Amino acid sequence: MNKPLVFISYSHKDDAEKENLLAHLGVLKPGLINLWSDDALGAGDDWEHQITEAIGQAKVAMLLITANFLNSDFILREEVPRLLTRREKDGLVVFPVIAKYCAWSRIKWLKGMQVRPKYGEPVWRQQGAYVDQELARIAEEVADIVARAGADSPAAVRVPTTHKVRVTEHHGASKILILDDDPLFRSEVIDIFSDTDVAFVEADSVEEAKRVLDEDREVRIILLDLQLPGENGTAILEHIMGRAAEYRVIVLTAYNVLLPAAEAKVYKVFQYLSKSAMGQMVQSLRFAVEQARQDIERERLARANQEDRFDEVILNKYPTPFTYIYQELKSDMLTIDVLHRQSDIFKLLLNFTAVALMCEYFGAGPRDARLDARIHNSVFEPDVTDWLNIIGEITGREDEPQAAPFRHRLAAFLNEENRGTIRTLVEMLDRFPGYGVKRSEFEYQEVARECEKLLIPLLQEYQFITGFLLCYVSSVKKVGGEYSYRLQECTGANPQLLFSRKTFNFLMNSDELHLINREDGQFYSLHPFIILERCAVCTQLEIFFYVAFADGQLHYTSYRTGHTRSTEVGVKEFRSLLRIS
């Protein structure tokens, strides 16, 4: 057989979907691949022997994942174990295709793999509107895989290579080693950064990674899977122990495998990210890598004692609280998803602004009964209009604005032009993400472009927020007549494990998020409207934003993941702030 064999594993109950997949893969058949599914079996064939033989010859195995597939006794008992064994021993590329909605992410052997379509959205979603588009992409990716592997060299995809991605001047902080035994996952990660100025070096084993680190001194960031065949990822952490400060290690894990806190501290692990759901990981990974690069640059400048540029780096290090969503807009998404993320960014901007203003108002001095009533009426289940009303009410106060630094800066931002932009965005984003209205892809693309033209200048001007820090106070103690705080600075969705000690002569509450003016140290607690909690779904610390008060509970959402949480903790403070009896 002179062309790579692509083995198709599917449930007979999904025969129509299998035929559609075969039609797209069939485009590759004339010169590139041989396809095998059980359609090739003839009357009287020893079908089990034929399947076993095909699995043994396959270079790529495609799994058509549905609830039917995951309920098939033969597939799970016979086909899957053989495919996974060949994947581990021979480098067989196992290519799961999520065909229909099902609980695939709960299946242990499957949730650690990179699936297609990206982010786990099924091919047959939205009444099959994207079937041909997704299957065509999948066929092209299969073509790339077999072209790299070659007909007789399945190991070819395992050779570590350097992928140049518009490399520019980067002072050694933009070269990344990715250590993972799954070539599809490595390729997908590299794709995430296709529009950035980083270079990647790949390794699929600890031995290869050690060689890269010993030979290539420009590598400063390591993306590391702890679970590897043979030596596990901690061997790399041991290997760099003596020079760990030079690196920023971001651990990517599919099984929530975390090092004990003491070990993580010794090994200087910079960040943990779960790779069980790629859609959730994209913006987190881009954000974490950017933070790692800036942290390396900060240290370089500090060593050079360039204090003038040091402040500039610090400002860049703490971007707006919605940067992690904004970065996702540069990733590969369907246009309707881009519109929804644009809407998320805009809602977060208004939500965060209104909450910061309210907390500043509650703590800054005399209260106004009329304004209290307006906030009270709007804040139970606030929507975009309510947040706008709250912002307008508070910024429109006539008392001395210098008493409230956030409001003072915001008032300058809300000039006539930006107010007009905000009104236009409200109209467009309310009308076009579509609530049951089916529009053409062309219409969505046009609207997305128009929204981007409005949103990006708005976000750029909103950078005044970098004069403030969103901080989590992790410990407090009294030193003489002053209080000493350990602030865990956590602008964005992922708290950065960069502890700083600051001393103030006023008391802040620990375990709460605070908005701190970097210029004079003035602060306001954002609790209970914004909280930092460990997400029950993705297990990471997340910033959750208040969205409603109902049934005696406060309800929150994370704009990064869309995950929600409800709690009675903070209800007393909430009632007190809003003067609810």
C-alpha cells in the first residue's frame, strides 16, 4: 500500500454522517490517501479480522464522535483500545471529530485529545449550517498530516522542528518550547499564535526537550504537559532547577494534574492551564504567554536599572480587565461567534465600569437618596441599559470629582464622541447577534467589521484603567502604626502569581478584590459585586462579575468562560451597600 491508510471508526447509527465525511475525504483519495471503513467488507468476510488488520495498517484514525459512538460496546471494547495502543507505541494519529452534541468531554481517554472542530463545537450544529465548511477544513488538515508523515514514515511528524512565525526583535522572551506528545495539539497551539511575533520549538519527549534547552539558549518560555510517556514533565522541571529563574513554565494539563503548592514554588511554575476544552484555553494561553513575556522583559529592564522604561512595562503588564477576551477575537472563530465575543467585551466594559463607579460612590462620601434609588431599581437584574444609566447618573454628579479618581478619569473618557460610539454599539449588538433571526454570513461579516471599527478605538482610549490595579488582598498584618498587605495582583481572568508587599496606613479587608489607584494608593473594595473564586467547572481561580440578585442569592458570571456561580456569601454587604432592609 503506497498511500497512507485513513481508518474511519463510527457507529452504524451515524451512517449518514459517515457518508458525508467520506465524501469530503474522498477528494484526497486520487493521489494522497486510502480510506477504510467497514463499507469495504464484503459478504462472507471475517469482519473482525479485517478491522484489526486495517487498524494495524492505519496512519490516521478518524473517530466520528456521537452519543451512538460512545454507547457502542464493540467500538469501546475493541476498536478504541487498539487505536490508543497504536497511538502510544507507533505514533498513530488519532483524530476525533465531534459530529453531534454529546458528553464527550467527560470521557477520560477522549477529553485529553485535541478534537475537531476546534473548541469542541460539533460539526452538525445549528441544523447543519456549517457541515460542509467544517468537513472541508477537516479534510485539509488530514491532507497536511499525511503529507508530513509520508507514506512510509509515520515518525516524521514526531521530529522536533522550529516553526518561525513572523519573528521580530524579542530579547529572547518570545521563543517558546512546547513539550507535548500529541502532534495535533502542538500544531493547534502554534496556530493560536499565528498572528504574533513568537517562534516555537517542538518536542514530544523529555529527552528531546532537554536537548533543546541545552542547545537553544533563546528559549525562555516552556509550555509543558506533565503527563508524558516515559519520563513525565517534572523531569524537565528538575533539569532546569538550577536556572529556573531564567524560564517561565506554563503547565498544560488535561487531567487537572497539579503539583503540590510547595513543589510548584520550588520549581517556579508560572501558570497552570487546563487543555480539556480548547475554546476556554485559547484566550487564557495567549494571556498567560503575554504575561510571561512581559515578566521576563520587566526583569531584564530592572537588571539594567532602566527605571524610566520600567514603569512603562508595569503599565503594559496590567491591561484592561477585558484584554483576555479581546485577544480571543484574533483567534479562528465563526463570524457569529466573533459578534458574540464583541458583545461580551462591550458588556464587560459597561459592567466593570458601573460596578467600579458604584463602589467608589458607596465609599467616597455623602450619599444621595435619589441616586441610591436609581441604583436600587437598576441593579437587581441589570442589562446594558441599566449599566449605562448607572454610569450616567454617577458621572453626572456635580460634587468635586477629584474626590473620586476613577470617576474623574472616566468622565474625561466619556466625551461626546465616545458616548456616540457607545450608543451605536448598543444598537448594533442588540440587533445583530440575532435572537432566533437567521442572517446570511455576509451580513454577519459586515456587522462584525463595523463593530470592530467602533470597539477597538474605544478599548484603546479605555486604557486609562492601567492607572488602576485590580488586586486581591491575600494577607494583612499590622506593622507599627501601619498595615502591611500582601497583594496578589490579578488583572484579567487569571491571577498572576506575582506577590508584592505594600504598606498603607488604612485597613483593607483580606480575601476581597480592590480597585487601587496606582498614583496615590487610594482604594475601593469591589466586593460583593466582583469576586475572585475557584470555578467549579474549570477549577481555576476566576474573576466573577455580579449579574443579578434573586432568591436571596448573588449571581455571578465569568466573561472569560461564561461559567456562572451563585452564593449567599456577601448578601449582607450587598443589602447594606444598597440600603435594603
